[in-house]
Amino acid sequence: MATASYHHGNLRQALLEHGVALARSGGPDAVVLRDVQRLAGVSNSAAYRHYADRQALLAAVKANVMTQVGTAMVQALAAVPAQGSRQDRALARFRACGQAYVNFAVAEPGLFRTAFAPNGPEPSENLVPADRHPFQILRGCIDELVAAGMLAEDRRDGFDEAAWAAVHGASTLFLDGPLGMAGTARQQLITDRLLDAIGESLN
């Protein structure tokens, strides 16, 4: 791809897309500015005008992937049928939210590892829209559980983080832990049991 292709101000986006592609195939360590610059076919100085260093690029890639995770969760919520009692619907949406999080991790291990890499920059809040931030979406589902009378207000403190820890922990064990060898069917069974346990704890 030649430098001339970027006369309309889309170089920053092109560099980001190459970074995301590298993350998809190789995780966070694969997001290297010089490789992104090479793939875009531009000079160092052209790339540095948009991303001052690898940390800046990595933060943008992480934000992009977090937004992708959030989008998958929103789509899963939209697919929940608008029927049944308020309680049943709130629980179904909570389960769909958690399931989508795990599904993304299993389907896109390189991206998921990049989004939540323990070392490196964290994307600023303005880079991830609030309505696409995975944790904020999960919090919204828990708000619905509270509003439906399934979770008492005095049990709310810490519940959001505990629920996130549960689905994130399962995802991490599936990708990089001993449950990686469990197989798709058993991983799904484990996820079902996890979501069942959280749902039963509400009663």
C-alpha cells in the first residue's frame, strides 16, 4: 500500500487497522509500530505523526478491541426476546451478556489477550464509548436485575466486579489455563454452570 493512498487523512485509521490485525494473529506483543508502518507502506515520520510510540498505538488497539467486545455484548442483548416476566428477561440479558464476553474471548484469543494485557497502557476513557465498554454494559445488566427485584440494593456493592471477575476468569482459563484443553462442548458446559451459579445466587 503506497503512501499516496493516504492523502485523505485516513492514515491514522489504516495504521490502527494494521495494529488490530497484528493483535488478532499474535496478541499484544505483535503490535509493533515499525511493523504497522511497514504494512501501511509509509515512512517512520508519517506514522509517528499519528502515534508517537508503540505505547500510543497499543492503547488505541486495546480501545478498538474493547469496543469490539462491547459491540458483541450489545448484539447479544439485542437478540434476547422481549417476552416473559421482567425478572426472566433481566436474567436472560445478564446471561447473554456474560456468554457474549466468553464467546468473544474464545473466538478471538489474540484480540482478547491484547485488550486485557496486564502490562502496557490502558486506553483513556474517551477512546472507548461508554455504551460499548464491556464493564459498563455488564453494569447495565446488573442495574436491570436490581430494578427487577432480583438483586437487593444492599448486595449490589461489589457484585458488578465479582460478575466481571467470573466471566473474565473463565475466559482466561479457557485461553491460557488448564481449561484450554477441555474442548468446546465442555467449556460451554462450564460457562453454563458459572452463569447458573450467579443466577441462583440472586434468589
